[in-house]
Amino acid sequence: MPKKTISTARNYLLRYDTGVNRRLLYLAAGADVGCSLGLFWNICDSFYLVDPGYGTSINLTIIMASLKAGTAGYMPGMKIISDGGTQGTFDGVPGCRFQVWREGNPHVRKRLCFVKSGSKIWLDSTTTHYNVVINKDYAGFEGVDADYPYTRVWSRLNYRGIFCETIAEGRSSETYGFATYQYRGFAPLFEVTRDTGVQLGFGNGFHLFQKGNNGNLAYYEEKRLELSAILGAIKEKLDIFATMIDFGPSAIEGEEGYEELHGLMSHAPKKNWKDFSKTGGFVRWLVAQLPARYSTVSGNLIFDVIGCLRIGTWGGW
């Protein structure tokens, strides 16, 4: 993925059509306003930051003071002025609403809402739709449901809306071509860094995806799960190399079911497995292992999904 600093990305996002709602949802936002208000100021009018700690472990007075002083994290050069805030409820969920504007430009006002709630409670209580959903530092780590919150936020995110997530070990990564996200209908856009170029968030950093601009107009979880079983069989078939501690043609010579692959490898340039694995012949062989009904599935996507085998690190022959 290409990388863009927050300041660059803030203006770059204007080129995308992300739907008409112009609302942002940040699940388990904590005290981080920079990845929401700072990054998406130009394309959103309302910002819903959801966290049960607001008003208790998370001090809103300190957050608003940092915005006014221009010292809020990830927001260099942005001074945000606000009114005094209004306590109230959002669809029965308690929170505090502020009117905010950039210093020197009071005519363009935004709504910044701190919702005192767990993510599930908020999603169960509202039917609000968004053009941006942020899932930063919230999932992808051990012990967290691997499919949350995709199944919950898919229908809430506009077609062409932006989905943002910190890529951690429990999620797909660039090593796998973001295949998991592509099956869910999210096309990779770019990684956002601090203005200094330093990574944002844990794991592999803060990445942006767009819903539907890769041709996927529906949530493909069912298809992904069905393919996963078949892809598991492909992985087992490739395990022969690791089992025999041999990554060359000799590992499968004479083995039933590997004749075509053996021929492809035998006639490939004698370089290494990494080079061979990326060739069209190998990808076509992978697709050929799938039932006929999957013949139209992208070969590159299939290759991405088996990325957990880390084929690129296998030895030469």
C-alpha cells in the first residue's frame, strides 16, 4: 500500500465519492481525535466517537483543551474551537455533543459527539449510516472475535464509504494482499502515517479501505467461509514441500496429483521458489484445484489467501 501523511491524506480524500451521509463512526475511540476529526475534517460533518470511558476514565475537558491549543495527537497545525458542549442522549445512549470549527473559520461548523457506550450497545441502539467507519487499535489482536465488527458495520457504511483499521497480527496484512478485506468487499486504498512519516497505531499501521470500488457490492463472508474450506485443502497439498524439507521439483517428482506442478517447476528458470510462485503458471495451477464453480475467482486473490504459508520465504532449488 502507498503511504500518505495525515495532512496529505486529509486533502487527498476529497477525490473520493464516499456517499451523502458525511458522518463518521469511531468504535472504541478513547482519547484519539486525530484519526477522526483531524484526518476526515474535510469530508465529514458529524463525528461520533464511541467509548464507555467518556466522562470517567477519559476526560473530555482535557481533550477539548488540547484541540483548542492545537496539541491534540496527530493534528499538527489544527486548532479546533468549540462551544461549551451539550449533555444529552443519542437514541437513548448518553453522551456529549459539541459544535466545533477551525480557528479563524467559525462559519464552517462540525458536530463532534462523544458517546458513552460500548460498541455493541451503540450499534444495537441506532440505525445511523456513515461514510467513514474507524476500527483503530480495537480488533485483530488475540482474544477478539476475528469477524467483528465487519458483519455489524457493513450495512451501516455507505457504498464507496471508507473503512479504516489498524492491521494487527490477527488480521490480514499486506503480506497476504489484504485478501480477507477484498472478500469482504473492501478495496485497499493507502496507509496513513503521522506527518513525520512515523507509523500510526499498533501492528502494521493504520490502513484505509473503500467499500465497493473493487466491484464487490455485497458482503462476501459466506463465500469467503465456503472458499476457506477449499483453500485449506490447497494448503494441505502444498504442505508436501515443508514436510519433505525440499522446495524444488524433486519434492513432488512421481507424486500423484502433482504431475502438472512438477512440469511447471521443472521448466521454470532455476532461481528460487519466490520467483516461481508468482508466475501465472503457478497461480493457474492453484485455481485449477478449485471446483469448477469457482473458475472465475481471481487467481491472484487465491494466491493472496494462502499467504499464511509465507511462500515467499521458502528456499530455492
